[in-house]
Amino acid sequence: MREREVGVLVIGGGPAGLAAGIAAKEAGCARVLVVDREDAPGGILKQCIHNGFGLQAFGEELTGTEYAERYIEKAFAAGVEVACGTMAIDLTGGRVATIVSRARGLETVRAGAVVLAMGCRERPRGALATPGSRCAGVYTAGNAQKLVNMKGLMPGKRVVILGSGDIGLIMARRMTFMGARVLACVELMPYSAGLTRNIVQCLDDFGIPLLLSHTVVDIKGRERLEGVSVAAVDETLSPIPGTERELACDTLLLSVGLLPENELSSTAGVRLSPATGGAEVDENLQTAVPGVFSCGNVLHVHDLVDFVSEEAARAGKAAARYAAGETRPRGTVPVEAGSGVGGIVPQFLGEQIEGDVKLMFRTRGIYKKARVVAERGGREIYSKREMILVPGEMVGVTLKKDALGSGREPVRVRIEV
């Protein structure tokens, strides 16, 4: 088996992996290798032909493909080695990866540091336990997006979307553009899981109803989908008898959540967070395994790719420093999610903080005229008022180094109404 050594190995060639590889190279790492199982870098952005990307990173509005192209060009200009059609099949806690490709066969890669940037996958129908036959016409929203935008194929003409994640909302607009009729977007929760701008631009602008506190309770059809039965749900998210109604359709798109791709992380011994589904990391995005870092949607599902790139750049820089021998102990001081706060990242801080620390989380519900508060050792170190907080949009909290101080007291973040 072939062997090679690199300074930083990045697993995943999407927006997170590219940004991490560029940052590692710019931080002085001589050899940075990015591996991706797809035939071309760019990740999910290759099929995102809609605009709305790049406002944070570049100060202008780009399509997903344009955003990816800029990072691909930056990676090659920086001298990052990108190996496509290459899959990482194993990773040890000692930062030894096994990769395989058609061109080079099976290889072992020994890395000074590893950045996990594998992204996420869609939750499939099998995870929903929705009754009904397994007929044709049921797709995840991302698969439908790939069929339409990259293959030029239409899944159907009468569409119902289950779930209100951003991909589902965007596909409601896209299917309408392509001549299909989108009957409804059905959401189990009493609030949307997507960005407010996508609800307005993709549903409201086209008169597509958003049915909150509803779900699909039956899928009808033998060979091909013929329709779905939709019902309202109560406070326990259980269908309410007598509220069922039939929607005749030939296509059901599922936009019911994303799952971080952490199977490889688990083989390396990385500890995962039950709240986010991703790794538990400190302020340098280092996992419980020394020299292994995590970023992007494999760490926690983001709402904007701009935030993915920003976070991944921090991980790439930290990985380069680790590979160069600038090792620092992993943070052990816990960051706690208080009232109203969902999974928070990072989960740990070091006793001695080198600079300001950015925390990110999603809320557990809708909060109006609220205050986001962070405390440490019984004192308030951060406070900011917000007109509205919704689960579909991430909240960022930047804690100043001077306010954090040092010590082992945990940091607790909560929402006050």
C-alpha cells in the first residue's frame, strides 16, 4: 500500500474543506491535501444555481456555483492539493487516514493535523415512519435539486413539500419556475425551519401556502405517487383525528432536516454532541482527539455558507499551527446552553483564551423582543437585545477576551424575554 505524509489533511472538498485548506496553506503549512469523493470540488454548491450567496464573504450576491468557483480558484492559486474522486474510508486517532481512488488505489496518509469537513446528508423517508406504499415520486429535496439543476430532469408536475428547510423552500420556487404546481409546504412545527428571506421569496411571492403544525400522515399510490393525506398536529406533534385532507400530487419532496456526516469521525474516536449531531469542539475547533479539527456542516448545520467558510478558515489556521508544533491543550471549560438555546458551538473553552470567541447556536422557539445573555462566574459578560429570534436563523455571540478573563468557571448562554 502506498504511503504519503502531509502537514494538514482536509477530508471534504465542499465550501468548508476548501476554505480550511486555503487557510492552512496561508498559515504556512507546506503541504495541504484536500480529498473529496466527488469528481469535482465544490460540494453541494455545484447544484445551487440560485443566488443569495457571498453577501458576508464577498460583499456581493453570487450563485452557489459562482461562490464555489471563487474558492476553487483560490485553493489552486494557493497551492492546495485537491484530490477528487478520492474517498477517505478510515481515520485513526493518530491522524492516519486510509483513502482510495481509481487513479492511485489504496493509500495511507499520515497527517500532522486533520480537518473534518465532510458536510451533511438529508434525513431520508425511512427516518420518518410515514405510513403508505413505497411508490415512485418521493424524493429528498436535495436529490430533486440535483435532478433539475444538473441533469435537466423534472421529478413531477404536482408537488407537495414536507418540511420547511431551506432546500425545500428553494425547490418550491425552482419547481414553480420549471412549470410545476407546488400545492403546499407542510411543516410539523409551529414555525418554519428555513430562513425568513426564503419563506418570503420562495413561498409568499408565488402564493404557495405554508401549513404550520401539519404533517403528511399517509402516502397513496402503488407504482407511482397519486397523492398524500395531510393532517394538523397538536402540542405533542400527534395528528389530530378529523383534520385530514387529501392532496392529489405526483411528487413529494422531503425537506425534514440534515444530519452531519460523522461516521468517519466516530472511527477516529471523536466525541459527538447529542444536541448538534457533530463533534464537540473547543474555541479552536479542535475535537477531543488531539490534532483533529471539525468545521462546517459536519460540525453543526449552518444556515449560510458564508458562515461555513468563516468557521472553516479558523479550523484550517488552527490545524496548520498544530501541524507546525504549536500545540495547545484542548479546552475543557464547558459552555452551557441555557433557557431557549439549542445546540451551542463550541462546547468548551480553554482556561487561557488567546482572543475573542464566537459562539453560534439556534433557538428552541420563536422569541420576540428578547435578550441574549452570557454569564460566567455569576457575572454578565455579554448582553444584546434582539427584535426577533427564530430557529431557522443562527445566532452569533462574540465574547471579548477581556470580558471572558481566565479560569475554570463555565460560560452559560440563555435567552430572556
